[in-house]
Amino acid sequence: MYFLRASIVILIILSITNDNFRAYTLEISTLESLQMSIFGFILVVFGCFGRIWASLYIEGNKTKNLVTAGPFSMVRNPLYFFSLIIILGFCLALKSIYLPLSLLIIFIVFHIPTIANEEKKLRSNHGDKFEKYIKTTPRLIPNIFKYKKPEPGEKVLVKISRINGVLLEVIGYLFLYTIIDIFHFVLN
């Protein structure tokens, strides 16, 4: 988390002090900008709903229970996949090259070790059951044809406080996207 926070602070400083890292540097028409904004917003909304959906399955079950239904039947790390979709949406809103590229690099550098660490814990807690899950479920890019609904009557323990946190996070993403995009159109 410290690396992630430090990276974001450095990126903010670079975006203020270095022209290459500024937002809105692409030379595109207003129509192209609007198209990027609409597509970016769709990605952010899709990613936000996906994070809520995955969180409903996993919050309160992070490593204790091996969750393999719903979004976890299509991909082992749906929260990270949907976070990547949100970042791609923000990349379109920023309308530049180096700033979005930096965001993607930060995502990769931060999440690869996190995924490896979480898989190590799950392997330790669930052994062969997790090994079978690894063999049948992709790590980061979903396979929609592997979707498996929960069993009828199956229940998942959900910690409301954590879901409230995810909802606030999602509202924050949508608010930030709107601010970034409004700021762009006001400046032009």
C-alpha cells in the first residue's frame, strides 16, 4: 500500500511539474474527445458495478473460504480485473499518453505481487481444492463461458461495513471521473 500511495503522489507531482505527464495533451477533435469520454464512462461504470458484484461474494471470505461461484467462476481475481477496467476508463478521460501509461504500470507493479501473495495464502489454506480451481479458472482475464451460478439456497457471509466501503469507493470513482471530464470540457 505504501508503494501504491507513493506512486500516486509521484504521479500527481509529475502531472503538475512535467508537461509530458499532463492530462488533456492529445490533439483530438471535440467529437473524438466526447467519444473517449462516453466510452471511458461506460468502462468506469462497468468496472464499478463489477467491483460491487465481486465484493458481495468475497467480503468476509477473503482467504477463509474458497469462493468459486459468480464472478469468481470466470476469473480468480475479478476485483483486480474490474479495477483494471476502471483504470482504462480513467485513461480515456485523461486524454493523454504518459499519464495513463504510468497508471497502467503502477497497476501492474502493485497488483502482480499482491495476486501472488493472495494465491500463496489460498494455496496454504485450501490445498488441492485451490490447485483444481487454478487449473480451471483464468487469473485475470475472465472467461464468460465458465460462469457458474451459486447453488440454490447458497449463502455468503457479507460484512456490511466492507460493502459500504466498496460503495463509497465506487461513488468516489464516479465522482472523480465526472470531475476530470468536466474539467476537460470546461478548459476547452
